[in-house]
Amino acid sequence: METLPIRVPSDIVDRLLKSELTKNACRNRGYVLDGYPRTFKDAQECFLYKPDRFDENGEKIEEEEEQLEEGQEKSYEGYAVNDKIVPSNCIVLTGSDSDLMKRVKSLPHRSVVGTHYTPADMKRRLTAYRIANNSTVAELSVSDFFIKNVGIQTCKVDF
């Protein structure tokens, strides 16, 4: 069981997260998301929704979910920010890869065993993060989602 590369599909994670964020504890006390959403697309899926549309008689127009071809990406045109669950603040903790690797290497061995904090795993995860969030060409970051779609400024803290 421990050697199986099992990962919960993103659509299930998104549904569970949305469900939890609508609960009173999160809505009244706030919440912290650590490591999720990982990408701009994750943020769109989590914090945007397709508003109901109605015809001239006030009847709800039923719309089917668009079937995507392989390699085709979902369009979020016509989606709106879900104000019930979107955060009011966003703090992005930043650090250089070398500093983060030093921190991991300084952890006690017993704290690292069985986690993703091995040097090889950290390098892989940092590379994936940098590709998803630090593109200087086209890819938007998670903080870009909050700035452009939600209108909140992010506070970047280098640690």
C-alpha cells in the first residue's frame, strides 16, 4: 500500500475544499490554505463558479458541462468569483530554493522520514512550483489569480 502512487483526483479535492470552505467555521473564523491551490487553474476551479442563467420567463436555463477533448483546457468565461468562500487576504511565503533546501536538511531525521521533505522530493516539488507560479512568459500564478480575479492584494513575505 505504501508503495502505490495514489493521488486524490483534483476534481474531488476541489469539491471537498469548496464544501469545507462553505461551513460556518471557515466562513466566520477564516482559514489558511497551505500548498493549495497549487496553480492558477486550481484557484479558478476552487474559487470561481458558473452563475445560473434564466430565460425571459424567469426559468433556469439548464446548461450541460462542456465535454473537453484530450489536451483541451476548460474555459472559465462567464464564471464569477464565489464571494462566499474566496479569502479576503492572501499571504505568499517566498524563499530561494537553496534556503528552503537548507531548512529541510536541518530538520531532524525523525521529522523527515515518510514525508516529502527528502532532498530529491523537495527539488522535484520546488521545480514544479516554480514552473507553475514563477513563469516570466505566460503562465499566471496563484497570487495573480487573487490580484486579477478577486481584486485583493497579496502580501509577499520572504522567509
